[in-house]
Amino acid sequence: MAKGPAVIGVLTEPARPTWWKANRHIVLLILGLIVGFHLASPDSDAKTHHPKPSPASTVPATPTGSSATPSPSH
């Protein structure tokens, strides 16, 4: 008489994934968006602040030994 097939193993349902394994892609996406927004915002500390140049003097500089009004050179 022939024997039936031998049992090699028993199939069971895998355990449910933990909350982290199920939602880590969402958490990392939100974290990446927050970091990207922080780096791209204009008030971020990552950029250097350049001081504004002071306005130039409105009084023209005259060379020493000459008058303030130029003489015609015809």
C-alpha cells in the first residue's frame, strides 16, 4: 500500500507588522518635507547674511591744489 504525502511543514499566517514597519515610509516622507521646507525657507540660518553697503557720499572729491570749478581747456 502507498503512503500519503509526508508533512514537511505547516503554513501559518505571518505576524502582523509593527506600527513602525507599516508606517515608516509616511514618517520619513513627512520628516523629509519638514527638513526640506526648513532649508528652503528664506529666514533659514543656513544662508549667510550680507550687510547692505552704506550709501556713497554726495560731495565730489576734489584733488588737492585745484579749484572746485574746472577751467575750459580750449
